[in-house]
Amino acid sequence: MARLVHSMIRVLDEARSLAFYETAFGLKIADRLDFEGFTLVYLKNENSDFELELTINKDRVTPYAIGDGYGHLAVVVADVAAEHARLEAAGLSPRKLVDFRNGETPVAHFFFIADPDGYQIEVIGKGGRFR
């Protein structure tokens, strides 16, 4: 059976992206591969083996167009309200908390936040199918 190992996004400013992902989600560099025209940086934390791969193209000077095919990454946290407050205090501008339901059935309590390149990340409170 296949096992998911990483998701890749292209970022413009490596330092800005590293600072965001460490502050927001505690992701640290697990590996770094430097090539002539680009650098690959793999980020993860102690809660998961799944990695976020940042691709930094060295000659790129304009922001990437995310397009209409990208949806979002999602992370699960123990206390979504506390994480929302922490990210707000850090100046990272999380959007409003949402209590998402299917009729009367709770689905998720979450909010979205954008990284420096505009990639959307859904922060979901632990519970139900989100463990």
C-alpha cells in the first residue's frame, strides 16, 4: 500500500517561508538539497513523518500564480481556539473560526491561514475524523 510522504509547493522567499512554517506549525528543516538552479527544503515536526517540501527556484523574482487547481493543506491541532489566538498574537492573520456542520452533525471546527506566498492552510481542531 502506498504511504504519503510529502507535498511540494514553490515559494519565492526561503527565509520568509521558513519563518512562517516554524512559527505557525513548528515545522523545522528535516533535509535540504541544494542544486545549481534550485533548492529543495523538507520541513516536518515531531508529530508526523509527512513533510512539506519547499522548492526555491534561484532565478525566480516574481511571485508564483497559485491558480485555481490548488485547494489547501490541512493540519490538526488539539485546541483550535488557542492556536487561532496564538497565530493572531504572532501577527499571522488567521481568518475567523468556523463551526462546520452537516445539518446538526458537527464536521469540524477550523480556520484558514495563508502562508507568505498565498497558499491556504486549514487548521482543524482535533476530533471526529480529524485525529
